[in-house]
Amino acid sequence: MALLELDGVSKAFGSLKAVDGVSFKVEAGEIFGIAGPNGSGKSTLFNVITGIPFGPDRGTVRFDGTEIQGWRGHRIARLGLARTFQRETSFDGLTVFENALMGSSFGAASQPAAAAREAAAEALEFVGLGAENFGRPAGELSVFQRKCLMLATAIAMKPRMLLLDEPASSLTKPEIDSSIELIRRTAARGITILLIEHVLTFLMSLSQHLLVLNQGTVLALGEPRAVISDARVVEAYLGTRRAAA
Amino acid sequence: MSAAELTDAQDRRAPAGAAPVGPGRLPWRREAVAMLVGFAVLALLPFVFTDSYSRHVLIMVFIYAVVASNWDLSLGYGGVFNFGHIALFGIGVYAYSLLTKLAGMDPWIAMAAGGVSAVVAAVAVTIPILRLKGIYIILVTFGFAQLVMQVIISQSEYTGGTQGLVRIPTLYVFDHNMVRDAKFAYFYIALGLLVLSTVFLRAFVRSRAGISIVALRDNEEYAVSRGISLVRQRLITLAASAFFTGVAGAFYAAYQRNASVEVFGMSLATIILSMVLLGGTGTIYGAIIAAFVLTVFSEAMADFGAWRPMITAVLILVVMLAYPGGIFGMLKSATGVFSRRWSPPS
């Protein structure tokens, strides 16, 4: 059985169909990539899966066999479905350690105090934010460190599946390489990963399956190399030869 | 790892596994010692100030400090613009008054009941504001305060309406004469209330539940995505800020021996809000220090008559412009004691 299964999921804002009848399955243990031009509905898709801030208008979202559409966001998170946000996000009024402690205290594991502290410290070390950073206010961190922190707070939750929303955006080339490495290591912990990115090379180097969204609908889905050579995908990204000429 | 080891570890700048304190946050043991010293100094004040007027001023400081510091929990830490906080104080006043005067309840039990009544009211007002933000929360909570006041005015048969209630039964301590001790007993009851409230508030804001309400304030969607329930934490925040506020109201009624709807007015709300803001939000201690500063300052300038509130307002403006972190922020930068920030070993 697939870990995550979407069936006919739709979300409209007025007359704009941001996500329109999207169906796909993510198997446990894989890295599943979602590509698409700006405004193709990638982030909205993450929003409706995680219920943050809203669920879908129609369709079903099954996580490990449980229908979760319409659930409140924190319940979905506690079920083991963690997400990151496109913009680097942190609790600026808290320390780096307290940021991670929130994940380990309220996430899927919901652990007692001592275990939660340990899980928070472990997750921070894992993403490369060592003990020397624990007491720093999160607001002081660099963009890349904040992205790492956001990943650490998600890992501290001990999720089964992680939804990463454009982890490479606003990063430099070496930072992107570190991110790719970090995502590989995260997957190696046994966490299934659903990854949104519009940098195609990033997706190509990580994903086992690739889905391309265009105007809220599934344009192509399958093995990454086959997907990007699909004429319709090329057209969605680059336009047709005729239009270009 | 034992608590002692944990504190030592923090002093050695937190190796992996230890829970480091936040920026500008003292290790809990050091904070407990500082708190103990502070309260011990306060406990000695009646031996310095033997007249009932000075003690009265200090008792009012303690009551204001409890109300203001509890407001700091919902407003400063939780970021919830609860403008009905003073109504929780008023509910404590009237719950105590009605329970002792009409129902003949024991004053001490009625004082606890004042706290419980405020908690129930806080939960009731939290439900409609769960889905609201910012100014709409102000509207609803302000309306709530007005509603409570109107209910009390309309039920004049029991509450005395706009006339208020007089000859409310007061507290007792064995056979001690509460009237002829120059407010000695009231002073220690008020101080005890402030101690309990402060210990509770500081323990709460240092707990994971306390940290989670700051997380919700900083970024609601992100907090929810980490499994924090907005509904549950909002209810906890408001309920936690209500209990000692209600108890303070009950104590105020027992101490003054009368109750009036003035406790719901803008005048008191403005004074307490000035304390929260002047002290520096999100600290608990700031509100307590500001309650002391503003009350004593206001009494000291009694001769200035109508100029008094204007001078106070200018003072608040000057402090807030110079130190946006309020009095607590001013003390921090002056002493450096509270701002032991993490710095990587050089």
C-alpha cells in the first residue's frame, strides 16, 4: 500500500482552479519529486495535503490508509506528515534549540521532556547546527542555517513523511549541494520524501519518481528521465518552437 | 541527567544534550535564587514602612503587579490582544463579593472561587476569538468586558448596580485583628499572592507549553505544522493568565471591602496596560517592576494634581522611545546580568 495517496484532489480560489483533480501515489521510502512552472499549484498542493492552512475542496488524501482531508493541521502533523515552507521560517523569539524542541515535543513522537530534549539536540546535530548554535536566537541565523533549522524541527518530530517546499530557493550553489546531500541523508533515516522544486537538476539528482504540474493538473508522471523528455513538459517550461520563433 | 548537572552544564555553555536557556534567559536555578532574594527584600519592607499608608501603597503595587504580569502572559508571550483582561479582575471582585456577602461562603474559599470564575470566563471568551486575529480580537474581548459590566449593572438587586457593594466580608487569619495592625497581615497576604502568581507564571513560560505559545505568536502556520494545536494552546494561555488575575480581584474586594463597576473602566485598564508595556513585554518581571515604579511615582506626585497623569504619560513615552524593551530592557542593558547571550568560544 502506498504511504500517501491522492485521489482527485482539487482546490479553487474563486474561479481559479489552483489544483484540479490531482491523483498520485507515493511509496514508503522513496523520494518523490514535484516540478512545475511558477503558479502551477505546487505549493497549494502541499497546503491541501497538510491542511496548513486549508484542506482540499474535493478529493481524498490518504496517509498510510487514513483519510486525512479536512483534518486540522496539527493532527495531520502528529500523524507523521511533516512539512517545510518555501520561505525560510523560524520562531524568531526562541532559541535554535527551543525551535527544535517544539518539533520533538508536539510532533508525531510527542515525547516526555528528557526524550524531547535529546531528540531536538540529535536533529540539530544531524543538520549541522551543533551545540555552539543551540542558545542562539533563531532570528540571527543565515538563510541557509534557517532552512537547516526548519528541516531539523521537522526531523525532531520523527515523521514518517516529509514534504519539502523548494528547499533550494534563495541558496547559493555550494549550499544547494549541501542541501542535496542533507536530503539524501534524511531519506536514509527511513523518512519518505515528497519534494517540490523548480530547479530541475535538483529534482533529477534526487527523485525516483517525478510529477510535473501545470496549471493545477498533472502534466506528466513517471521515471524522471522519461518525464523531462516528454514534449508536453518541454513545452510547459520553454514554450513551443512555433511560439518562440 | 539530574537537574543540578543540567544547570552546571548550562553554566559551562551547554554541551550537546543539555537544554540551553534562551537568549537573555537565566538558568532556572540562578533565576530561583534571584527571585528568592527579590521577594525576601519585599518581605522586609513592612519593618521599614510601619505606617498604614505606605503599606497600602505597597499592597496596591502587589495587586497591580499580579494583574499586569498575568496580562503579560497572554499579551506579551501569547501575542493575543486580550483587552478583556481587566474584566477577569472584575469577575474576581464580584465573584468574591457575591459569594461571601450573599452566599455566606468562607472568604478564603471565595478567593479561590474568584480565580476559578475568571478561568471559566477566560475560556468562554477564548472560544469566539480562536479564528480571529489582531484588531478583531481586541473588539471581541473589549466587547466581552463591556458585556460583563452591563450584566453586573443590570442585576442591581444582587450586585448593587452602579452603586456597587459595600461591607463585603474580609479575610481572616486565625484570631488576628486585621484592622488594627496597620495593614501588616494584608501586606503579607498580597505579597504571598504575588509570589505564588510569579512562580506560576515563570514556571509556565519556561515550560514546553509556555515556549509553544511563543512559537504560535511568532508564526502560527509553522507552529501548527509542528503539531502545536492552536485551539488547545490558546485556551491554556488565556486560562493560565486568568486564575491569579481573578484571585487578585477577589483579594482587592476583600481588602477594600467594597466593589464597584469602576474596575471594568478604561481608567484601570489603561494603568495596567501601561505597566505591561512600560515594563517590557514577554518578561513577566518587567510588568511587576513597572507596577512598582508607576504606582510609587504616581503617589509621590500626589501634590501635582491634574499634572500627574500628564507627567506620567510623558515619562512612559520617554522610556519607551529610549528603551523599546521597556524598563526590563533598560535594566538588561544597564547590568548585562540578564543578557548572558551565547557567544561561541573564542
